[in-house]
Amino acid sequence: MSELRLATLTLPTAPVGPVNPLPPLFTGADLHQVEDTGEADEEMRHNIGYGRVPSVLPYLVQDGYTRERAPAEHPVAVLENDTLRAVFLLGAGGRLQSLVHKPTGRELLFRNPVFQPANLALRGAWLAGGVEWNTGTIGHAPTTCEPLHTARLTRPDGTPVLRMWEYERIRGTVFQIDACLPDDSPVLLVHVRITNPHPHTVPVYWWSNIAVPEAPDVRVLAPADAAWQFSYDRKVRRVDLPAPHGTDLSRTTRSRDAADYFFDLPPGRRRWIAALDADGRGLVQTSTERLRGRKLFLWGQGPGGRHWQEWLAGPGTGYLEIQAGLARTQLEHLPMPAGARWSWTEAYGLLEADPAAVHGEDWTAARDAAEHALDTLLPPHRLDAELEAAAHWADRAPDRILQAGSGWGALEERRRAHTGQGPLPTPGTPFPADTLGPEQAPWLELLTHGTLDPGDPHQPPASHQSDPAWIPPLTAADNWLAHLHLGTLHAHRGDHDSARACWQRSLDRHPTAWAWRNLAALAAHTGDLDEAAHAYRQALRHAPALLPLVLESTALLLRAGHPREVLDHLDALTPAQRATGRARWTEARAALDSGDVERCGRLLHEGIEIADLREGEGSLHELWFAHRRAATASGAATGTGAAPASGAAPDEGSGPDLPRAYDFRMLAADATG
């Protein structure tokens, strides 16, 4: 009997915490910046360059988390039939947290034992494990650590459906996820729809990121003979499968370095990917035709890759990702025509294939054996029939709202009504007026009354816009806050001169830290470090105790060659602020740059744990080696002979005395200082 119910899940939890109030004017875009597309074909090169955004605006960055965890309850929705039990984390982007095959008791996904945000998403905070739904722009979605609108409805055959949806602000699109487990289904069905409500084409992106356990006996299979490789050197290469350089990449524990492999699926082949153990069993994901791409991501077996997995999920954990997306690679956007609605159906379940074949030396035989088993589990025509049937109920209104998402969809409905546009063409995904909250309040006032209450100039604005539709009403409002927002809109469009002029007008009406900070960020972006340093000093005069501003300002002052000034700003912080990882790293770097080698060494020895360390960031190991070189040159004691108090002992693969706690390096080329 198919069932949908609400429950709670208790996990050791580091809360996501407050957002960074400083708008990410020129930062927060994805990490997938491609520098070499020489081996890509014309279509791929076009799509790689198409639709890129300068930042994650209008969203704010989520960097308020720590590494301190305590038990906490999380709301979940549970879908269940006689074969499968699926658990969705409603407060974390609707992530499929667990999928259990009930007859065997087997967990098909990598189920993270902790709730630990880390800095891998577009907005910073990201969670490992399960199945994550990604849309908007390249990278982990802006909604990945946010609650979605969630409701229950019923299919015509009586099957309960879990519906999740949201208004995506970067593209102004609506995405909808309908998950269900019909009574006799051996697979979880997930129907996805993206709607472009605009009268123009928009760049669109979707990847379903699926984490599964990694082990020496696990092999990843997909119906392809080649793959597009992308790694931290930012080059796209086409490689043959399964062992382009003598190492079988389909067996991820044999690879040292982290990398993405996008399977080059031939036209007309069934879309699927699977991770199967020594018995030929494991998770399979398949879909209808529109979800074209398939990808393998592996962390690698180097010390940095192993450390990253423990950083995300705790000691002794290991996982890999098998993913599915609209484009051939995760480096691309696709053009979505005006008014288009794109739909597809995905299926997740336990695949049982001939183990001798799927683990044999013959790659073609291995993937054919897996595909034969998939055709038995779920014939292609049945999945196509599910997609066709979903078209008849996807626009039905929900039976019961289970959880509210953001108020941005409701604000967009108000904006469209105010300008004479019709409502969003998504009747199955309502955005009720009662979801409007404090973040939307000033914009609602602007629509309704044509005014923008400047409020307390000592407090940063609660929200921002990137849609140019807001330029006319802001221009008419004409106060310091309106000009501040206008500058942000112009900066996002690449009009730096207009942005600078707006922020200067904002200062003329009322000097604030926020306009000075934006001018500083613009100057830093355009390479004028002296002007940026001046503007940051002015911003700090107005908000000297705001830690995000202090950290951003001191990072620029370090670049501009003012380490002693940086130490003065840090010394003025509270003890709790100085104890944060970013502040301690900044202090150590500034101490080293100012010639105080011993102070830097003491901080490194005591331990620096940066909660929001970015994937691919080299701050820790670079500082460690820089200190060693400086200490050697000066003849001073390094002060770093032991592991940091907050970390593990040095690992034999970590390089010369580099403690494992500081080793997040992703490539073998980074292995020495």
C-alpha cells in the first residue's frame, strides 16, 4: 500500500545559521570555470559560454554555520510502498535523504550520518549525501539549504504524491518536483517540470546529484564508450572508457585525484547510470529522454579527497556521486524558449545484474548486462507512460499544503499583477500571499505605494534584487536605499559606471557602510586596490564590529599590502569573533606578511579550522608551507612541528610535515609546498 506521511529525523546538526548580509556582487558564482575547451565540440563550447552569471545575486551567501554539532530534529516526508521507503529532508531543498529497499533492508543511497554544512554550493552552505535537486545556474542550487513549498496531492489512481516547488530567482523560473511510489512500483518515480514564464528565452540548468556509498567492489556503469573529463585544472578532455590512462575510472577507489566524468551517451540510447557492488547490486537511476547527461564524480584517494569526505560526513565515510542532467555536461546551460515547459520522469531503485558480467574486463558486456537488468526492472515504455500520465495531473492544485517555502514567488505574482502581466502559468504550484515576509516587505511597499522606507541606515538591507524589472520603481523612489539597490542592479548587469554613480548618490543622501562597501567591492573587482582599501576603511568606520565586513575588508587589505592594519582591525574584535576560523587564518597570514613568523606559527600550531573552506581553496596548506619557508629563511623555529590541536596527526601522504587537518588538496600537482 502506497503511503505518504510526515515525520521528524534527529541528526547531529550544525545549523546553517544566518546569511551574510553583504550582497555577493562579484562572488558566489560556480566553481566550474572552464579555461580550455579545445577538445569540446561546437555545441558544447557554445553552451559552456552561454548563460553565465557574475554572481549568485539576488541570493545572499549562507556562511553562518560552524563545525559544532548537536542533536536536532529535521522535518521529513516519507513515501513508502511494499518495496521502497524514501525520506525527503523538507528543510534542505527537498533532498532525498534515504532510499531503502525494504525486502533486503539495503540503503541504496549514501545516507549522511550528520547534518554538516560546508562551502560547496552557490550560496556557500551545502550538504553531502542523498539526492540533491539543482537548478538556476551551474553549481549546487541556491535552494539546496532552504525549505521548498511542499504539498500532498493524489493521482487519479489513488497514489499519494509529494509535491515540492519554488520560484527560482536567478532565472525567474518555476521548478516542480512530484515524487511518488505506486503500490506495485519497484522504483521511486520523480516527475520534474521547469516552466519559463517569460516572453524571452532563458538559460536553464538541471542536475540531479546522487550520492552512493563508495567501496573497492563498487563499479559505476553507463551506456557510453567515452566521457568528457573535467578536473581542477579547468580543462575539458574526451577520454575513452573505462581506463583511458591505465586506471579503470569506473572503479573509483583506484583513482588518486578528484574529477568529473561526463558520460558521452550516444543519441538514441536509454538514459541511465548505476553503481553496482561485487554481487551486481546497487542503485540505478534512469529517466526519459530529456534528461540527457550522466556524470560520475569522485573525490579520489589522495589525502585531500579523503579528508574532504570526512569533513562532510565524519570519519570512516566514503561516497561517490552519479548524476543526471539536462545538458551533456554540468558545465553548460541550455536555451529554454519563451513560455516553454520542460518535463521528464526519473526513476530510482535497486538493480540486480549478473555480477560476472558487470565486473568483467569487457566494458561493452558489463554495461549491456546492466542495461538488460534495467529493462527487466523497468521497461522503457513504462517510464514513458508515466511521463505521459503525469502531464494530466501535474497542474492539479495540491490537496493539502505541508510546508511553506519562500515568499519570492508570491512577490513575483504581485509584481506581475501590478504591471498588467498575467499570473505565473503554474496552477499546480501556488504561491500564497501569506508567504510574504520581512524580506519581501520593502519590495511590496515599492510596488504598492511607490516608496521605499530607508529604515535604519545602520542595518544592512534584508534582501536584494537582480531582475532589471525593478529599476523603474527604484529610480522613482529616489532615496539612499533606492540608489543603493539601483547600484546593485547595475553592477549585476555589468554596468560598472552606473553602479558607481548610484552608490555615490546613495552616500550623498546618507553615508552608510553598505554603499562604501559596494564601492570597495567594485574597486577590488576592477583591480584598483588602493581605492578599494580606502572605501573599505570608510565602510569599517560605520560598521567596525560586523564580522563579515571585517573579514572581507581585511582580505582586501592583505592583497593591498597592509598586514599591520589588518592586525589592528582583528585586535579590535571580540574574543568570540577572533576565535572564528577565518579570523584566525587572517591573523596568521597578516602576522606572516608583517614579519611576525612566530605569531603565525603559534596560530598554526594551536589549530585553524575554517568552517566555510571552499572546495579547491588552498588557504590552509599554502599558509603552512609559506610559514615553513619564512621560518627556514629567518632561522626561527617553525612552531609547527606537531599537528594542530583541532586536527589529526600528520598523514604520510600529506607532504613535508603538513598536518592532515590542513590538507584539502585535490590534485597530485599540489602535493608539495
